[in-house]
Amino acid sequence: MRLKAGDKLPSSELFYLDQDNNTKKIDILDLCKDGKTIILGMPGAFTKTCSALHLPGYIKNYELALKKGILKIVCIAVNDPNVMKAWGENQNVEKKIFMVGDPFLKFTKNIGAEVDKSEKGLGFRSNRYTMLVENNEVIKIEEEKETAACELSSAENFLNAI
């Protein structure tokens, strides 16, 4: 990953569905411009580790994140906004985590997190990471060496380290 602590986030459009199921675009800079935000980078919605560990850990530890001054948690995966909304509903994220898609890998490539998972039938995806951003500046980032791992980026480990 090229992005590191001290860097500013690069402008990139992400996609989500609003409450009326309309597709909306939002720039990552608009999401992270005020206060502390945690960004969860995931290889894909409904994938094993993402659905069993990474996303559920942040749902479960949402109150701890708030106590640490986190104003929002954003989950980004290389999926379309329809899939991200369905995955959020499946995982009961409610209003705790904002689910956005990076279907064209614009943000993922801008930060150097793309990984080729073609041998598993997934194509290009994002590596797994968790990032703390304050006013669009990266404060801390933990990236896994393998997408199947969720140790450095897990809610328990990441939140305890900040």
C-alpha cells in the first residue's frame, strides 16, 4: 500500500444507495473531512473473513469506537452499491457503519491497495486494511499481508491501539 500515516487521502468517488434506493456518489474527502473516521477496506461483500470477522467486529465494538472519539465508520469494498447495501442489511450495520462501493477500484488503486484475486474467481479486489483518518489525513493504517487474515485490522486490535 502506498498510502501511509501522515498522507492526505486522495479524492475518489464512491457509490452508495440512499434510503430511497437511489444510487448516489460521494467523494471520500467529503466523508472524512470532519473529525475522526475509521475506514474499513475489504476485499468483497459477503466474503468469508469480511462477513465473519472484520465487519462484525466493528459492529460489535461500535460503542468503544465512539468512546475513542470516532465520529463515523466507513466500509469500502470493491462491489457495486446494491451489493454493499444488501450486505449491510445482512450484517445489521444499521446506522453504525456507512457502506460504500468502489466498483471501479478508483479509491483502491489511488491508495495502492489493489490485489489480484483472479485465481479465486474474484478479479481485482482491495487488500484488507483498517485506517484511522482525521480531517482527511491518515493517522494510522494497518494492512494485512493476506486478504484472508484479520488480525492487525480487526476491531479489537485496531481500537485498542488508538
